Amino acid sequence: MGLKEENLKKLAKTAFLTNFVKKNKGSWDHEKWTELLEDLKKKGYCPVDEDQVGLILEKKKAEYWEKQKA
């Protein structure tokens, strides 16, 4: 397993991405996305597969919106 995969697994075990979605109320722009990637670097999660981070983020976003409907 490569470093990107290991970092992704570590990240997935945290509330980091869930907190990002909540903080941005389920909606963000490119600037917020790049800020998130910078925060990941600062927190030591790089290198990481940004596409996979995006997929996890989209899943968390869908979960956020489902909770808003309930």
C-alpha cells in the first residue's frame, strides 16, 4: 500500500471531512476546496489522492443533506 492510500485511510477514520461539510453547510466553492487541500497538507495527510478525497466528501455531503431533510 502506498503513502497516498495510507493517508486516505487515516483521513477516513477522522471527522475532518464531516466537519468540513458541516462547517460549510453542505456547499462549497473551488476556493474552499483548495483551502481544504491546504489544511490536509498542514495536518500531515499528504500525499493523498485528491480525487478520492473528493469522492468521500461528496458522500459526506449527501449524508449531510439527508439529515437536513429529516
